[in-house]
Amino acid sequence: MGKEITSRKEDYSQWYLDLVKKADLAENSDVRGCMVIKPYGYSIWEKMQQGLDKMFKDTGHVNAYFPLFVPKSMFEAEEKNAEGFAKECAIVTHYRLKNDPAAKGKLMVDPDAKLEEELVVRPTSEAIIWSTYKKWIQSYRDLPILVNQWANVVRWEMRTRLFLRTAEFLWQEGHTAHATATEAIQETRQMLDVYADFAENFMALPVIKGVKSPGERFPGAVDTYCIEAMMQDGKALQAGTSHFLGQNFARAFQVQFANKEGKLDYVWGTSWGVSTRLMGALIMAHSDDDGLILPPKLAPIHVVIVPIFKSEEELIKISEQANLIHAQLRQAGLSVKFDNRDTHKPGFKFAEYEMRGVPIRLAIGPRDLENGTVELARRDTKEKKVVAQNEVAALVPTLLAEIQQNMYNRALAFREQMTTRVDTFADFNKILDEKGGFLLAHWDGTAETEAAIKEETKATIRCIPLDAPEEAGVCVYSGKPSARRVLFARAY
Amino acid sequence: MGKEITSRKEDYSQWYLDLVKKADLAENSDVRGCMVIKPYGYSIWEKMQQGLDKMFKDTGHVNAYFPLFVPKSMFEAEEKNAEGFAKECAIVTHYRLKNDPAAKGKLMVDPDAKLEEELVVRPTSEAIIWSTYKKWIQSYRDLPILVNQWANVVRWEMRTRLFLRTAEFLWQEGHTAHATATEAIQETRQMLDVYADFAENFMALPVIKGVKSPGERFPGAVDTYCIEAMMQDGKALQAGTSHFLGQNFARAFQVQFANKEGKLDYVWGTSWGVSTRLMGALIMAHSDDDGLILPPKLAPIHVVIVPIFKSEEELIKISEQANLIHAQLRQAGLSVKFDNRDTHKPGFKFAEYEMRGVPIRLAIGPRDLENGTVELARRDTKEKKVVAQNEVAALVPTLLAEIQQNMYNRALAFREQMTTRVDTFADFNKILDEKGGFLLAHWDGTAETEAAIKEETKATIRCIPLDAPEEAGVCVYSGKPSARRVLFARAY
């Protein structure tokens, strides 16, 4: 395959798009803003789903499914939520096509099949779910409700980019209902921890947990928590959000419960979600100019075995050894591919599996057969070494764990190197333009300052980190007092 | 809970709806024709998905994801397909809401945000997928493509019934592309076999494999194969379909490939799908007036343990024994629930788990502790027996296998008893009205006769069974010659 993608240095944005295409992850469809997730990309998403789904179930959640459509009047009920999404909603207005009398073989929308009430294609499901919870909840005995949904949602984005921002995307959305504010806040924080755990331990992606400024809150939420990750170009990517909804949706949909004392009260809610955007984060955090680098825990193929052969006879001998290793590794629960195609040269295959991010490559040639060895190459470091065939089965699982850890360490070291404390607006601008990355700076807590900084620098407050220490200072922009630093960055 | 549902004898249709509600499987939403799949119902669907997904992957298929929306011009391309679905399509015409100047707090469709081309919410994905395959396929080396998608689809049905017929439903749709007709037909038949295997071995549901009459074909297919199951009221339910598409979609979307000789040819296609309709089939084939009866292979909970206690002290002692059994059964890979709630009586719990179809119930009371026994009840036969506690772990897995087999045998015996060979139209009508079930009758092969029989009897040709022997006869309706019997029934 050779160097088929733009280098990161040359054009980071184009590198990303080239990689998504060449690694066979996704492509644009003929439907504006909607992507096709290709089989290899989807198999990584499936691994993410499995990991997350188990974590949700381990924390007591169950899956359910709610309608794709939300009637307009229901969508309107929580005003802030409605206002927040109104400008990017796909709207169903008719339910039938008919033959176009003016054009043979063509169809037209049947004007007689106009809906009495328009349907919004869900951009998020709070409205439809809380209108349902109203039927499910009468008493404290019906609480908590801990439900998650795996679904597609649509937000009509004008500028789209594969995985990062698409009109339709896949996600999970948890929607929980509780008897007390305390319990709902605990749930919100618990799910933030689940997301951080998933990002760090599956995606090898260090994240900063924090709370959004009021201006960046989810529409309809009382508080929005988030995890923020750093990409290799120093930009931030919001990788997951968990919202404390207070009683906002319960009030909008009149969801009340009788507490233990028999008194009626509104239910407390949370919602939390991650999406196929995580695919974008995974790619941009780890990969290089040769293609994708996958953390072993999300790799559809852990090990690829490539035979180096000139004759059919050599291939047969190598295959014996390869099949043995294949069986041993599968026995250890690993996913292994033996690529014995005779239509492609080893060099082509090497490049192909590098592009696809397979963590470990084993190559076996005639000399290896003589010596009882294989050549082992790591995708993350590109290191190669010759190892004894009879040691492969013991070595590989350890090495995969090491790769997983190394990828995390590398991303963490990069983030630390690219995080700067700044105390003046001049430094703020200088660092942002010359170095990029995360800036820890004092902010006076006002929406005006936040907006002004965004306007002047394109950097936004990513979050107020949960672990930010109390530290008296003055706002980099206004000079007004501030109690702690917040995290600024340019972001995806 | 008591007898909370209508009996089958009284009103089979109402029994079904009562059961779906009381077993907490699904409910109607406030969105016309769309259902909410509740957590317990969804957990059964998840088991179905897992079983099917593994079978698809074992036969070489991979998952992918294609857009929810299909532009109208793309939808039109395969004319028969478009014509077949045009009358039941939800259409997106706008992409934005705005504040309604006439009503504060209300939204209206923004007339300035009208789409240049309307989008059809997919009723099935052949169009969008074949328009994508055009980009993926150049040469025979790119074939076969063996892709499956798990997705939601929308067909605007006027009369809906939970799981059986809903405007939005969940399904999987396989879409494969091949270099030869033979290979595509083999794929079509293979997937029919996969569906039959799943129905019989997971759902304990015997099915008849057959091919649809031309009038019942999937719009755009050359041949539609199906599996047909019998419900307890004697009506048929189509449980899955597999279509040989010939080159129809390849022609419509200009998908050509260079064969080994370098000659261009159109690609051969198949598509195949099963949906949440299978939930309806599962319920209606097996359940009784006390609720759901689940085959163990699809039961979210295999065994429930109910303690019979008067005092806290008794509960503690019983819990020790229950926890031991719980651990042993979990060790054997089973899903077990110990219901130690002190807010509900044992009788209530018994009825609840019967309603939910849990295959095995274990009850432990003070006398059982003395005797070292438990009371074991089977959901399928309602048989109860007292067994030694130390035999439970060995007994349960065997018993679950027996229940699975018994449910299949019972459904098969019922179907055989309810299948009648008829040779005159008088008998046809009589049997249909008095006994119901499947009728094996001669048909002259014409669409006219098929339509006339449907008009007069409401029975349709479910399929021409694949194993139907050659047998010369005369059509029950027209008296014209026929070479084999076909399967008639009234159907869901």
C-alpha cells in the first residue's frame, strides 16, 4: 500500500480523513451529512458497545427501546431542551409517496398524506422517555428507573466530519429517574466515572473529568459533567457527557411520585451518553502516519500472522507453524488472523495491517522455520524482534497488556506536556497559537468573559476540572478575582 | 397478581395484548403506531440478537451501518421496490423548527428550511446499500460482500399491534452481493436455513420453509423464501424472509463488476431479515392463560428462587441455602434470581414469574430446610416436585434442555394436528372456519385463483413448501391441474 495518507504534520485534518478512508472505517454517503460505517469500523464500534454495555449492566442498568419520532408538541414541552435542538431537527411531515403524474416512474410526496402533527426525528430522547416515565412512576417503589438505550439520533449539522460530527450518529443514552436529588447526582457522577474508566482502560485515552460552564450545559440540564480528551494536534475532544437534569423534565412532563410519607414530589432525573464520536477520538488520539493504532482491548484482530514464502511448498510448511500459533493464541481468547493470500506480497500486507492498526504482527519465513523463530512487530512502537516460536503463546498476552498500557502512558505524557498554566491573556494567546493544547487559566465565572475569550481566541472552556484545587487568582481576561483555574482549549 | 389476563379461549387477540402488557414486554407510545420496548421485553430481544448475530458471523457475515434516510431519487431507482413501499413511507421534508410567532413557547416547522430533495425514512435498506455497493465493487475480487445491519425501520402501518405490526420496528437486514446467480441463490437458501435453525432451536418454534407465490414476493425480488410458523389460534405467522434479488438492484444502481475474464457483468444480490415481530411469534406460539412461557435459550432469567418465610430468622436460614444454589447454578452459566423481597407474598411472586415465563421456579420453606429439599416447578407443564437440595445443581441444566425440547415438541404436535390436507373448496372453507390451521391444497399457480381464494376466505398462500412432494392433483378452486400442494392459512 505504501504511504497513502497525508502526514499529520502536513495537514492533520486531511490525515484524519485519509486514515478513516484507507483503514476502511467509514465513508460519506450520498445522503447529506450521513455516514456509512464500514464493516471494519463497525467491528471496533461493536467492541466499544460490548465494553460499555457490560459496565452499564454491572452498575444496575437495563436496556430498552423508545420511538424514533417525537411529536412536535411533546418535543416542545421542556422549553430549554426544545430551544437547544430546534434548529437542527429533521422533521417528518408526510407519511406517503405517490406516483408523480408529471414524471413517469417518479414519486412525489402525497399532499393528502400530511400529518396532523409533525414528528421530530429524535435528536436526543429525554422528551419521549419522560413522557413514558409518567406512566411508569406513581410511587417511590417505582424508583429508581435505570434505563439505557442504544439508538440512532439525528442532528442536522451544517458542517460534518466522519465520526466527529454527522447528521445521523449512533449512540447510547442513559435516562434515569430517582426519588432524591442526592441519588440523581450520585448517578450522574457514577456514569461520568464509568465513561472515564472506559476511556482510560479500553481506549487507552486519559481524560479530564469536569463540569461544564453554564453556557455549555446540555439544554434542559441543571449541570453537565463531561470527560475531555486531548487529540494529537493539541485540540480537545469532548468524549462523553453526563447530565443532572434536576426536576426539569419531570416538571415538563408532570412526572410525580408519592414518597414514603405519601407526599407528591417531582422525580429527579439524569441522562448520559457517548456516541460514535468516540471512534474519532480513538483515531485522533493514537494513530500515526502509517495508519490506525488500536488499543488491544478494542482491536477486532489482536494478532495477524503473515507468511513470507516463494513457493507453494514453503507456504505449506509455514502454514503448519502458523496454524499451531493460531490455535494457541485463540485458546488464550485472542482474535487472530492468518493471512495466507497468494495474491498480495508480504510488504503490501504489512502496510495493510499497519493501516488497520492490528496491535501485533507475526511474520514467518523459511529462515524462521529453520531457526524455530518468528518476527514479531508491535504496531504502537514499530519495534521488531525475533522470538522463539514456542514462546509466542506465552509472550503475546503480556505484550498486548504492555501495548495497552504504553498507549495510555504515551497519550498521558503528551497531554501533560501540552497542558500549560497561563496567567495573562498575552500568554494565553501566545501559548494557544504557538503550542496549542490545554490551558489552565483563571476565569471570573461570567458568561460575558467566556464569550469574549471564545470570540477572540476560538478557545472555549472545556470544563471546570473536578480535581481543580482551590487557588485564588485573577481572571486572565477581566482581571477579576477567581477561585480556581478552568480548562481552556480549542476543540472539536 | 392472580388471573389478570383475558383467557385465550375468550379472546385470543385480547389475551395477547394483556400478556404483552402484564409481562412488561412492551407498550404503545404516544407516537402513533410506535411502541416502547420495555426492559424485560428488550432483554429477550437482546438474547435473540445475540443468538442470531453469532449465527450470521459463523456463516461469514460482518455488521455495518448505513444511513436512516434515503433521498427520494435514490428510493425511486428500483421501481418495484419503490412502488411496494411508497404508500407507507415516513417523509422528512424540513430540517429545522423555529419559534411560532403566533404562540409563545411553541415551535413550528421553519418554511425556509425545506429540503431540496425529500428524504424517505428507510422502510428497508436495499436502495441506500446498493447505491453504496456501487462504490465498493469493481472486480470479482471485491465479491462476495456479506454484510448485515441491525437497525430500526419505519413502515407507516394503519393498523398496528405490539411487536406484530408497528410503524417503527427493530430488525436485522442482511444484504449480500455475489459474482454468480448460483452463489446468490445458495446464500438466500443458507440464510433461510439459519432462520429456521434459530426458530426451531432457540425459539422452540417449528417452521415450514418455503417459497412465496409471485404475488407475495418482496418488491424487487426474483424469489422470496420464508419460514412460516403456526400460532396457538391456528393462524400463520411469517417469521423471516430471505430474498434472491437477481440483478435487479445491481441494474437499478448500475453495480457492475469485472469477472475473471475481464468482462463486465451486473452483480447478483440477496437480502434477508427478521424483526421484533419474532417477539410476537414467541409469545403467541407458546404462552398460556397465566402468562408468558419462554424457551430456556431465550429466557433472561432461567431460574427464580422464592423463599417461603414467616420470620426474618427463617429468611436468613433459607437465604443461606438459596445463595448456595444460586452460586452453583451461576457456576453452570445460568441466570438466576433470588427474590427475597419481604414486601410481597410468595403467591404473588409465583404468579409474577409465571407471567414473565421464567422456565424454572424453586421454592424453599422451613420444612424444606429440615428435609434438605426444595420445591421445583416447571413453567411449561406446571409440574411440581420436591427434590433434594444437593441434586438441584445437577438437575436444572438437564431440565432446562428438556423444557426447551418439550416446548418444541408440543408446538410441533399442535401444528401437525392443525394441518389438514383438503381436496375440495367446500372442505377448504369448512376446515378453515371450523378448525383453522394450515391447509395443504392444490393450487393452479395463477394469481387470479390466489386472489379469489384470498377474497372469499381471507386465507393466503403462505408458501410453496420446499419439501412439498410432487403430487398430481387439481386446484381446489379452479379444478385446473396442479403439480403439488401449497400451504394456505389465515395469517398475522
